Amino acid sequence: MLIHQLLQDARDSKPAIIFEGKALSYAELDDLANQFAHLFGELRLDMGDRVSLLIGNEPLVVAAYFGLFKTGLIANPINNRLTAHEVTFVLDHSQASALITTPEYLSLAQEAIAGLTHKPRLILLGADANVALPVDVFSERDLYRQKRTPRPVDGVTEQTPILLIYTSGTTGRPKGVLLSHANVWADGLALSQGFRMGPDHIALCFMPLFHCNALIVSHISAFIGHGTIVLCRKFSAREHWRLVADHKVSSFSAPPTVLAILLEREAEARAAGIKLDFVKTGSAPLTVELATRFENRFGKDILIEGWGLTECTATSTLNPLFAGGRRKIGSVGQALAGQEIAVVDEQGNFLPPESTGELVIRSPTMMLGYFRDEEATRKTIVDGWLHTGDLGRMDREGYVFLVGRKKEIIIRGGENVSPLEIEEVLCRHPSVRDVAVGGLPDRIWGEVVVACVVPNGSASEQELVAYCRENLADFKVPVKIAIVDELPRNATGKILRRNLAQFFQPEAKEMAS
């Protein structure tokens, strides 16, 4: 199944998206996608070209995605919280032919493009019609004069790549995960079946559209069931429960960090008489304490926890597997339909139930590979199994229990942060001789970033934090930097990240309380 056929096959007046009080039907959304397809043709973008998106949440973004899917182009969503330097890296590595942005992120886009030899075409959405634009910038005026009829494109198949998503890894630099129509369809269908979404389902989406969660877990799974999405520009705790009540929302997706924030405003939900079918959660560990508090307020077994990674499109397990099914506390659930999960030792041998090892996945959701990185692809996909880097075990009923991360990724509020990426930045500072970055538990964010620095001369914590702010997205900046004489290492010289917490004992206790 080709993803854009979801709109083509459902061209009716039923609302696909509700945004700031206005409804956009499935037919209208498909019309906009067709107009984007014609605009991309006018720009002479060819099948396989990468088109980056540095943009916020609005219906035009969803239409742009589907316009790209229709034409065999590869959508490359970029985290809008990155610095210009980080955006430049993604644009350069992806070799983007075009960049779609909005006035809110125009200056960031221009700064990022300025550092490139090969500069992508710029498409600006949301600009005032009366604003004079440079001749090389395309706008909504160019979009709306395009035909609403389909633009025939030959050669688009289920194996055609449609998404290129950069994700933090253990090598420091982000890697580009390449996903096909078949990958996205398989994951979206399994989620739609697992959540048991139908035409009456209304889902609220405030997660950013540069994330797999918003695009696949929320939108595409709902579209498969012919449901409706209430789309928000940004998360607002103040507005959240009002929107749920006004639109009779059935579900929403949120990381544990947001669940904790929403609980603080539960009086508003109580006053509005909120009744949800379920709430999807993932991206970070869900504690038993938080799950208990949330369900005591909003309903028993209302939470459906998932686990997955971008390399397998979005989600690989749900707990419970079906809305209303049996849940096991402490587990991330069972494998979605069509996905196989196993546990292996360091030699790749399969382990029996209840054994701890690395979790591996074999499924139609498994990525095509890392873009322009065959070596990393070969190391990650071995004999048809994708090695997740996560440590866990499976019981005899197939429920997965996570016990740690082989990959030393820090998950802050649902954002993946690579310690090596931050270490590379800090090592560029002239006063830093050696550095190690790790995570500390945090009551709100799940984890926060901390760093230990061995100085080469004089270096203050304030100076180093400011340096990080200049070169990293805000969620990657260490909340604390300890100046130390030496880093904890094992006999072979490898940094013992688990031992970094000793330098932040007071902070660790306070953050975890």
C-alpha cells in the first residue's frame, strides 16, 4: 500500500484534521497534497530527491508530507529545536534539494543554508501575501495556483523511500534513517489495529510533526481507520483539557514527562468531565508510580505504553497489545502484528525466555538502511535482524521488559541525546582536556544531561554551559558540569558513564525526588 492512497481512497467531506477550530476534510487535504505535488514538479524535483522540512505544526505540513509521498520525493523532517550548525549538518548530509519552512523558522533556515556550498531551494509557507519575497523563494502563492488534480508520477512502489529521519546515535553524529512506503504502512496498520481506531475515533496531536510519533503514531494510524486528528501548534497544559472536552477527543499520545505535567492540571479535566478511551505513551520509561497516579484519575488500564525506535519506523510493542487487553506492569508489551522480537547474547546467539540480552527485531517496518552509511547499516542489520542496542528480556508470553540501554543514549523528555555528540562539542573548547557526558534521573524530564570535564587551564561551569548553548539545541545542553581531576574509567580506559553520578550526588537526589 502506498501511503498517499490513504487520502486518495478516502476523498469525502469527513474531517481529516481540525486545526484552531477549522476542519479540513479528507478531500480538501488530498487537494492540497496534489497542489504540493504539482509545485514540486514546477521546481523540477526528481524522484529520490530529499526535501527537508523545518516547520511547526499546521495542516499544510501534513499536506506537504503527502505531496512528497505522491511524487516519490523523500521527506526529511528536521527538529526545529536544533541550532543552525546542527541544521546545516542535516541539510549537507542529506544533500537536500529543497527546504520547506515558515516565517517562525526562516531566520534559522537562512543561517543554516548560508553555511552550505550546495544550497537547497527555499519554500516559505505562512508568509503574509503582501510581503515581498526574494525571487528564489517560493511561497503559498505559488502553491495555491497549482492544479488540485492528481499529478501522475511513474515508478513509485511500496519500496520507494519516503522518509529520511536523523536520529542520535552512539557515534556522535546523527544518522539518517531511510524508511519506505511499506515500512510506514506496516507500522501504521499495526498501530491502527492495536488501538482499534475507527471512523468515530478523534485523536489529539500536539507532538511535533518532525517526530515519527506525530506523523505515524498519531496521523497515519488514525487516517488508516478514517478517523480525525485535532492538531495543535504546540503543547499547552492550559489548553489541553479544554481541547479534549470541546472536541470529545478519544485519545492522545504523550511521553511520561507530559503526563506528569497534565496531572498537575487534573482539576480542569475533572471540571470538564473528561472521558478518554486510551492514552498512548512511550519515548521514555513509564514509572509505576506515574502510571498509578494517572490511571487513578482517568481510568483503570487507560494507558497503553509502547516501545520502538526510528530504525523500525516508530513502534514495535504495545502494552497491552490491543486497547482493552491484558497489561503487565513493568513491561513495554508484546510485539505488534508482523513483527518478531528476540533476545541475543553478545555473539548473536538466541537466548531462551527470561534471559537478559540485546533485543533484536525482524519486521516489515525495518528501515531500508542508514543514508550514505553502509558500514553502520551492516553493523545494525545482521542476518535480517535489526540490533536495537537496548538490553531486555522476554517472558514466555512474549512480553518485553527493558533492563537498560546498550547504546548510551540519554532520553530527556522524549528527546534522544547522544553523549558523544555533546562530548565532541565540549572537546572543541580550548579549556577542556577531557570530558564525559551522562544522564541523571529527573522527576519531570525522565533524564537530564550532565557532564564531567577535566580542564586544560581555567574553565568555569558557567563558561562551558554558555559554550554548549551556542553550539547545541537546548535539550542537549548539560544542566550541570562538574570540573574534575580525572574521569572514571575501567582497566582498558573506557569511560564508566554509570559512575558519573558520584560527582552530582546532591543534584541526583534532588532531581529524582
